[in-house]
Amino acid sequence: MAVRLSRKFYGTPVSRLFNPSIHSEADMYINENTGRRMAKGQMAWLVEKKERLSEDQPKVLTIDVSANFTPDEDRELGAILAVCSEDVAPARFAHDGKHV
């Protein structure tokens, strides 16, 4: 079975339950549906750098998404696929005009 090593990290920013010992207060918000404190922009790395990827069996990835729409709104969602070539991937997504 042929295997390739991923040259980069690939992931998407997500919201996670807020933990004050881990997350920045600047990332904290209250989820309007659950009332829970959440941390926005936390990275979920779906493919790790140097991860062994089979050429014969592609990796299947899923992410859970939730959204609220009013009855007259178009039901469209978008997602960010972030790429990081550093040796250590960041824990949070910061859009500052540079790739993470």
C-alpha cells in the first residue's frame, strides 16, 4: 500500500466549550441557543503534518455544524479550511492577513 506524508496541517476553526485555563477571554462568547460559554476560533486540525496518508484509502473527514436560519433566509453555510506549514500548529485561528 502506497503511503504519503502530509506536508502541512489542515484544519478548520471551531467553537469549543470555554475553559478559562486554556482559552483567551477575547475568544469567549455566550451561545444564544444553549447559554453556555464558548471559545470561538479554536483550531480542529483534521490532518496532522507528517501524518501517513494512504493513497489507496483516502481519509474521510467530518465536522459537526449547526446554524440558525429564519424562514426567509437562504440556507447556505461556508467553512474555512486552514493550512499550516509550521512544525507546531497553533491552537487558535487568528485571521491577520497571513495563513495560519
